[in-house]
Amino acid sequence: MNKNLVDLLSKTMQTCFDKGIFEKKDVPSIEVEAPKENSHGDYATNIAMILASILKMNPRTIATRIIENIEDGDNILEKVEIAGPGFINFFIKDTIWATLLAEVDEKDDRYGESEIGKGKRVQVEFVSANPTGPLHVGHARGAVIGDVVANILQASGYSVSREYYINDAGNQMNNLGRSVLYRYRQLLGEEIDYPDECYQGHYINNLASEILTKDGDRHQSEVEEEVISLFTDYAAGSILEGIKNDLEAFGVVFDCFFSERELYKDDGVETLLRELQEKQYIYREGNTLWFRTTDFGDEKDRVVVRDNGEPTYFAADIAYHKNKYERGFDTVIDVWGADHHGYVPRMYAGIQALGKKKEALDVILVQLVNLLRGGKPIAMSTRAGEFVTLREVVDEVGKDAARYNFLLRRSNSHLDFDLELVKEQSNENPVYYVQYAHARICSIMRTAVERGHTIPGYHDVNPSLLSLPEEFNIIKAIDRFPELIEGSAKAGEPHRITFYINDLASAFHSYYNKNRVISDDAELTHARLFLVKCIGIILRNALHLLGVSAPERM
RNA sequence: GCGCCUGUAGCUCAGCUGGAUAGAGCAACGGACUUCUAAUCCGUAGGUCCUUGGUUCGAAUCCAAGCAGGCGUGCCA
């Protein structure tokens, strides 16, 4: 409906220009929104006030001219009013509302999808945790946000690829292998002073004993420098396997795992450095190579090759992003922990040096999670190996509750995640509120069928029987769903969906308590069954986008 | 020191990119189950949108300064 009105208004503006009522000027994009106040109509636009300064006319005069020239061909408008400083308020005919549901019925599980992406290729890179230990809760929020952003983009007509970048080339990997090796030797009875900088978690011991079972004691006598890579490879592979399993249990599946090592194997970093040098973004100080990121607004230049000749992580990361674009992605989205925010300007510098526009990269920063139990913070230390793993959380609270609760806030804001609350199956837990609405709708459908009704489609009902104000409001909300998904896709903000379905579920619960869906009046029953069915479709589609199940019974 | 983020009801947070009288959940109080699922609903109460200026028809939203909290500020990843 919103779009219809925008179209109507742009045609009207055209008419006004053609007739010479307004001097021809560039018109800013017309926006129509639903006012909070019912007396302000069903929809309103501020276009007259925007045009006031451009056309140098009184906004109320502009509004009057616009209204005079509206051609309501489809006959949807009850009345149009000018209010306040120059708002144009639209009142839609009551009979129009129910007709909007035809589209929901027709598109069914595809309702909410759009083509705004026009098939553009987008890559969403997220999680990308080092394979030096299992995923913990801190990774979980980024995992869900990345996954859902990808879902939303896919529904909006983008061609989406989900990618996990494996940092398996750095110093830390060597450290991992060493850690396992020392534990292995300890298991064989050697006295070893286990270094502080080695990984402390118990999973290291497990990996060590796995190797012991597999290979016996034959690595004990081998030279550390020679055998360490074997331990590294085994540990990284095994940990990565675990990470994949944990993610899958969390409902997150990647299209691609990209290894940093591959980048070096293909000389990706070398090639990149040459390119930057040719483009004169590099200067040398002794053995150190600096990238002049300040050319692109970074606050200081950054080292890409260290004094010892080794490229920095940053260099590899630019090469990695170059590789992404070479694989044909138009836009690349990076989901990072907010503690990496200082990294953002230099990454933008990196891609701009490659000749990409800033718009080709979008960084979504995810704030850290405050893990609580019963209101008390849970202390975590990755170094000391004391942390709550993603797997533990999913096992304890369930996939649905875990995911939903991570989507309850804007990514940018801090999130308290209280295991007791998230686990609780009560009104404190929003996920069940929404799921319950869906289950309830399914229950109504079952009862209706038991009583001999068939579940109606749009053409089986008399739309004019949906005439209550709360029914209009529900339809209005349903009608807004596709726009909501579009907005959510453009902004990369999945939380909008959780807020929306919470409102819709609330409207439904309220409606349910006030009105009977199934009654003696067969025609009315069918109309309401149809409305309720449409609500169910929205809830199901939305939950699906969030990767949360829509149960038929609870 | 510098940079980024945050500051909205007692608590946790929305606020659709500048719109009309700022919203929701929780907590508090009072009500509704012989009816299609009470994991629900209805009602009451709750505000210096951190402060001060600026931009304009109009600011929680934009700009500047300040205050408070978080994070960052490696030739670590």
C-alpha cells in the first residue's frame, strides 16, 4: 500500500509539472509512512513540506495543489486531508484492506521476498574464529547475525555466499601445535614446564591423547621443530571439525571455508604487495614496508611487511579481500566483533587502494556479549581456558532460544545473555511468545478442520467481513512485512524482524482474546480463518529468516 | 592524549535514517480461563530522550562543545 501511494504521488507530481502548477525541479524521494495517531489517517507524507523550500511556496498551498491533482484510479482513497504544518494524510477505504491479503495467500511462503538485490553477488563473511579452540558464546552472536543477514539478503534477491575465514597461518598456529606436543609428552611421563603462552584449555589434553592413541609414542623422540607441524595440522583440523559441528547444531552452515594458508600458497600476498607498490601506496623504511592508508582517511599509515620480512596480518587481509572481489562479489560484508572497530578505516583504505568503492565493503560490528547466570556475570578467560562454549549454550537453552535472544538487540548495542532467562519457558522469554502465537494459530486451524471447515484461500472468503479496527491494523502490519524485510536487508539489521514479529504476535494474541475465530457464522468463520492463516504465514516466514523453528504445537 | 561506540520510564531496550501528543517488555498494582492453547489477554502507573548551545517550519534523531561508561589506539591475530 505504501508503494502504491508513493507511485500515486509521483504521478501526481508529474501531472503538476506538466500542467505548470509547479516549477520543474528535482523532486526528492517521496516518503510515505503510517502515522502513530489514527486521526492522522492510515498513511501520511511530508512531501509538501520538503518541497516548500525547493519551490519557495507555502507548504499548505503545495499540499492543496497536490491533492487537487491526485488521480485515484483504483479508487482506494476515502479522503485526503491536509494537517498541521503541511502533512498530507491519506484515509484508505475500509473495503480495500482485506484485498491486500490476496498477495499473501498467493505468495505464501515466498511472501516477504523481493528483488531489490537484482541478483547482485554478496558475500557475508562471519565467525572466522581462529581454529585454536572451540567456539565460545562470544562467537555466537556474530554467528547468528551473519547468518540472518545472509538469509535476509537472499530473500531480497541477492545471490549470497556465506564464508568463514580460517586464520591458520600465523604464529598462534605454531603455538597450538606446540601446546598439544607438550601435553603429549606430559602424557608420556615427561616432566615439562608448560609455558603460560600455550593454550590452557582441557581440549588440548584431549587432542594430545587422541594423537597418542593414534600414533603411539613415536613422536616423543622426534625433533620438536620437525614434528610440530604435524601436531599443528592435526589439532587445527580436529578443532575446525568441531567448530563446524557446533555451528551446524546452531543452525549455521557455510558455503565456503577459506584458508589463509591458501592465500600464501597462491602467492596472493606477494601479488597484492606488488600491486600496491605499482600504485605507489607503499614506501620503505629500512626493511619495513608501509602502506599509506592515510591517503584514504586512516589516522596513521600501517605496516604491511615487518622488519623481519614477514607480511603482517593486515597485508594478508587485504589480499584476502582482493581475492573476494576477484571471485566476483559485488559487495562484501564483514561481520566483526566490536573490539576490532579500530581496524575498520584501514580495511576501507585497503579496498580503495584496490580501486574499489567504499560501498563495496560493509562492516557490521557486533558488540560483545555479557554472559550471565541468574543475574550474575560468568567470568571468562580464553587464555586460561575458562569459557562457556557455544555447544554448551546450545545444549542448555536450545537452538531457537539461543538464536532469538541474540537477535533481540541492535548489533551495535551491548547484550546481556542470561542463561537462566533464555532457558526459561515463560513470559520472560520473547521467543516463546512468538512461537506460541504460531502454535496457537495452527491449533485454530486444526480445530476448524475437525469441525468440518476447510481452510479458505483468498477467493473463498468475503473480504468485507473483515471490518473490525483491530483487523485493519493487523492487515496493515501484514502489508508492511515486505518493506520491513527490504529495510532490514538494506541496513543489515536483523533485529527489526524480531521487533516486528513480537508486535504482530501481540496483535494476534489480543485479537484472539477479544474475538472468536470459529463461530456459528460460517461465512465470518471463513473470513477470520483466512486472516489468521495469513498471520501464521508471516510468523512462519519471519521465523524462518531468523533460523528459528515455527512449532505447530507447544 | 587521540579515535570509535553507547547514554531514552525503576530495569533491559526499540524508535523505520528529520515529522504530528516519544513506544514495548520486565518489575508494581487491579482484573479475565465450563469457550478456538492462560507460554495468553485487559486496565492503572511510570519521562529534563545525559547537559548546553547551533542548524529549520519541526530535533531523541543532524552539527559543535562538555559530562559519564565501554572499546580501541602493536612491525599480535
